Amino acid sequence: MALSINGATAEGNGPSALKDGKIGYVLYYKHWALHQTPEGKTECPQGFNDGPREQFKILFPDDGQERTLMETQIARESEVWHPSLSKEPYEFIEVVGKISRGLDLDGQSTTEDFVSPTGEEGIDNQLYRTLGCVANFRGPDGTAYHFENSFMQTYNYNRFLIELSGVDSLIDDDEIIVTTYRGLDYLMTDASGKDFIPGGTQRIDMRWGKQFIQEFKGKIVDGVLTTEAADLDMPWSSTFATSGVHSLRGVRFHMEITPDGAEGLMAGYADIQDWYYHATTTWSTHHQSYGQESSPSIYRAMHRLADGYPDPDTGKNTAISMAIDVKFKQAYLINPSQGSPEQTLDRVAYAE
């Protein structure tokens, strides 16, 4: 007698997790999409940016001049919470390479656009130009790079789900719906506790998670899922399980999809004010210092490089193009507003 756990097998090789035209996935890996070369030699030939401590030494050198606490530490912390666009006395290093992960969001190819690693032109990812030479966001050693992903895996507040519905095939289907949710449960791992696996169960948060529900029209071509654009609130808490959210504009998915998982990109625009508020409320100046991340400098760079959603009154762009590297595992989704789905009673299937 053979035992098939969770039905998360490949098509044509036993039961499939795709049932009644639906299949669910849970996010287990996410990073801002930054194309990196060894030691940043290509994209950051001038090196990496200074952080709060290095900038403090430039502004207030040990030259024997007496300065008050108000004039130094408090003044700098005030700049974090009330940033301006005035010129700083030090240079902010932006990415200069032409290669970037991301998507063509506006259907245009300009001098500001990148080329994807596979040669696609017109890639919009100005957030990469902003953060690519900030050590905190670079892998694998960046503090933010490490902990934002680790906290996503640890804190259930961050449990991000997608459900595909109207699916006839995970290979080719010209019309499907992708719905996002926030989940309530831990990620499922193997016996080591280190590797995430398909087949877990996730309850959908229909009480406190309604702001994370969004629908995207999509299609699947040769096993690649793509969607049209829609705005999305994405749970993104960081230190100490803070309830962080990123409000993203014009988001679209581009992922290779299988019965066991999905991997690829979510791309769109990040609202600058929202992104900056998230950064300063979830990472203190102390923590940002470990990765040479200066919030006031990043704020100026984001406004300088903004390329989307112009303010109707001033004409200035309020959002910046971005992309997120994402990986999902298949999961059975339970919607409490619809009762327990039949598939949850069939988690273990036996075959003679």
C-alpha cells in the first residue's frame, strides 16, 4: 500500500493539490530584488554608502569644538523623523550597472531603465538603484536582508497567501484569478525544521486581514503565471513582531508555477512616504547603523529617483518602481467564511 501525503505531487503522478479549479500557496521567501556582483564591483564601483555613525563623524568631527546633545544626536534623530530634501554634505552612492531584476512596468525603454539578466529591456526598478549600494539590503550579510526574511518566516502576522482560482491547467490557462490573503498559521517544515515544504494548511484571516485581500486577473503560459496590475497592501512586520505593512501600487506577478510551489517576482511601485515610514518605525537608527543604512539619505534618493504616480497638484512623482524576489510553497487554504473546504478532509490520500 502506497501513502501519498498532502496530495502535493506533480501532475500525472498521483493526486494533485489543484482541486475544483483552485490551488493555494504560502510565501516563505522574500527580498527586495537587487542584482549583485561579487563585492559590488560592477554596480557599486565607488563602494558602499556610509551609515548613521559614519555620517555623524563627518558632521561632528572630533575637533575640540563643544557641541550640545540638542545640536548633535537629537538633531540627527529629528532628521530621521522629519526628513528634508536639502543637499547633504556627503555623496549618496547609487547603482550604476545596467543589469537588474524586475519587470517592464510602463511599456517603455528609457535611459533610466535596466536590462534583465536574461536580456529583456525596459526593466523598471529604481528602488534597486537606491538600495543596491546600501550594505544593509545586500545579501547574504545585510542585517535587513537577513532579518526581514527571517521575521517573515517567524511571525504569523506576515503570513502572505495567494490562491489561484478558475484554473484548468498549471501549464497553460488563458484566464485565472489570483487572490491574496493574510494567513494565520506557521509555515510547514520538514523534520529538520530548516526546510519549508508543500502541503501545509493555512487558515485565512478574515477578521483582521481584510485589507490584504486583493484580486488580480491573470493567465498561465508554459508554466509561467503573469497578472495584470492592482494595488496591494502586503503584511511586512520586522523587529519584535511590529505590525508593518507595505502599501504597493500597480503590483503584478511573474512567477514559474508548479503543483508544489511558485517562484519569481512581484513588481510594481512603492509609495515613498509609506516605504519610509515603514523603514523608520520598524528599524531604529541603532539597528540601521549595523548595515550603513541612513534613512534621511535614502529618503532624498527615493524622491530624486521616483518614477511613478505623479502628484496631481505638483506633478512630482510620489512612488518608486521596485521588485521583490518571492518563493511560495503549496498550501491548503481554509476560508472560515466558507466553512471548511472538502479538500481539508482529504489531506492524506491512500492508493492501493
